[in-house]
Amino acid sequence: MPYQPHTPDDRARMLATLGLTSVDELFEEIPPAVRARGLDLPSALSEAELSRELERLAARNRTDLVSFLGAGVYRHFIPAAVDEVLRRGEFYTAYTPYQPELSQGTLQTIYEYQSLLAELTGLDVVSASHYDGATATAEAALMTVRATRRGRILVSRAVHPHYRETLRTYVHPTGFTVEELPVVATGPAAGTTDLAALEAALAVDAAPVAGVLIAQPNLYGLLEPMADASRVAHAAGALFVAVVEPVSLAVLAPPGAYGADVAAGEGQPLGIAPQYGGPYLGILAATEALMRQVPGRLVGLARDLEGRRAYVMTLRAREQDIRRERAASNICTNQALCALAATVYLATLGPHGLRDVAAGGAARARELEVTLAAAGAPRLHPGPYLNEFAVRVPDAPDAHARLLEDGILAGVPLATLEPGRADVAGALLVCATEVTTGDEIARFGAALRSLLASPAAAGVRS
């Protein structure tokens, strides 16, 4: 690497010590097909040419779409105070607070974030912090393994597939196993986790389960019987992990109320705008009994010798940096700015405001359900939901593309999230929040009715 201060003689001595003749020998274990190759880049542009090219690319973005997109990332109104605080230089450019005496402001914001999320989840400790909901969920699963010294993890198929993929990636080098619990196929509980299958999986004495992961609301927007699932998991000595959507906790029972040992989830709905790929915020909360298993940082409030408040890094295992594969996790970059956004958002809205956000989304979703059913797209599952649900639409991926041409982002075709699943292949997952308007819902309904009445759609139905 030319930017490193190693001379050719330095490299030659290092290779000789390793018994190698070239740097290429260091990479022979990497299959040739996945090795880095030369980059095929276009010719360089002048600054003016580059500006014009970026403007051309930016013009391809559509900002006029009526959106019913959810599936883990949600549109909410964000008070101006959130962005105003985030843009302050002392927060915007701050890094991980290794020196408490120089970082009291950052430490205080982390402390306030942890306090607010502990109240929201009903759990004792909150980590600061994780990259997104998927990685936080994977960390929660690994916590159950460390705490129980068991190597088997059960995760509901109604947990977001990206979370399940991330979990499998985290677990792959450890030798632990991840098994997926099926969802109920028919009846009033269709689309929710099959508790009978959960009990059967827990009953395998030869392979005791470390943790059970279930989402609330789940991938299909449905509400799961979390108290029952928690009870079944604990009866078998397993820990229970609730994968939560934080705004929903303003109206749904918090994880602590139904005995969850760990709660994980995506913090994006708390004052962070939807963005392509993030940055987002991974939420991870746990009971005090699991505090030593929590990766990341815990900030506490103390008093100095003069009685003044002092925020301190209460728990951060420094040995995590050197324990390699035996470490709980090595989180060096703190998502403190995103955690600050969540803190300002929650403090600005307060408990009543957050409840209004959740209830407003639920009311709009009910209006959306009625409108889409009248247009010929009934719900896929009969159970209760909050603000997101799946509807039956013939040839859903094609319908989604055609509605996009009309300026309507009709949620997500479940076939793209879960390819190969026949039971959800003909469904769109749609969402409404408090910012969804009645006019947008009416426009969606009218466009869908027109689409389903077209000869092409009639051919698909027949």
C-alpha cells in the first residue's frame, strides 16, 4: 500500500520473516473470483463538469411520490428542534467520549437517551449504541448465548428477513445454531409465530435453547402474543428477546411488562429521517441481571467532590478490545448523534405526544385498510395490527411497478422480501403513519381500483 511508510526493504524483511516471497502469497486463501481487481473508472472530470453530472444524477430522484412504504423504516413528522440541536458543532463533530472530563455534554446526551429508552421499554439498562436494528438484534441473540451458555437460538420467521440474515452472519463463525420458527398458516392467528412449534422446539432436551426472538409488531404488521411466548420460553430456561418498533411502545405493552429479558429494534422512527442505508440507530435494552452481557457503553450519573453532577462511563469493558473472538462485541464507533436525535425527539414530544403519533398512525392505517378493501385488495391476515398490514393484490410486484408509474409507492411486495414463499407472493405490505393524509389514501385507493379493473389485472385474477 503506497500510503504506508514502509520502504521496499521494510516489506522484503517482513516477507522474509514470514517465509514468503511476495505479498500476493498473503492472499492466496482468498478465492480469485472475489479478490479485488482494477477499477474501471471513467476519465476525470473538472469541478464544473462534476457539478453538472451530480445535478443530472440528483434529478433522477423522485420526491413527488405518495408513499405507503414501511417494512422497518417509517416516515414521521420530525420537529425542527431535532435538527437544530444535531447541527450544533459540539455534537455534530464529537467522537466517542473516552475522556469524561472533556465530554460531559456528550455523556449527558447518552445518559438521557438511555434513561428515556429504559422508560419506554420498561427495562433496566440501555446500551449506547448500535449501528441499526438488525445488528442490535444479532447482539441481543448473542447475549442470550453468553448468559445461558447454550448454543441454540430460535427466531420467528415473522422477524424481518434482513434481521434474520444479519443474525445468521453474526452467528456463522461461532458454531451456534439459528433455527426459524414457522408462522401460523390459517385461522385467526395467521401470520403470527406458531407457539405450538415454539413449544416443540423448546422441548428438545438434547439441545437446550439460549434465546427466543419474536418481533412486536412483526414483519406483517401483526401483533404477536408476546406474554404467552415469553412464558413458554422462560418455562424451558430460555431467555426472551422482543424485537420492537419504538413508537408502538407508546400504546402497546413494553417488553418489561411481559417479561422480556432483552429488547432490540430500530430507532430510526425516533426523529431520524428515512435514508437509503442509514445512518440509523440500533436499540438494545436489557434487565439488570444481563447488564454484564450488554455490548457497547453504559453512562451513569455521579457527583464530584463538590456535589456537582458528573456523567461518567459507568460500564465499558476495556478488555473487549483485546479479547478477540471471546469479546462480547467491539463497538468502537458510537452512534451518539443518532441517539441524540432520538433523545431530542422523545423529549420534544413527551409521552402524550408519542402516544398521539402512534394512535394517529393506527387511525390512518384503519382508513387505508377500508379504502384498499373497497378497491379490491383485502387484508392477507385477519389478526390485529397497529399501522402496517399486508393486502392481497394479483401479481403484486407488477402492480407495485405500475402504481409507481402513477406516483404511488405502494409499500413493499412481500415477494421481494421473502422470495419463494407462496403464501405471501401475492401481497403488498403497506403502512400509514400520522403524516399520511386522507387525500393520499384516496389517491392510492382510486389508482388501485383502476388497476385491478384493467383487462390485464382481470386476466391475472382468472
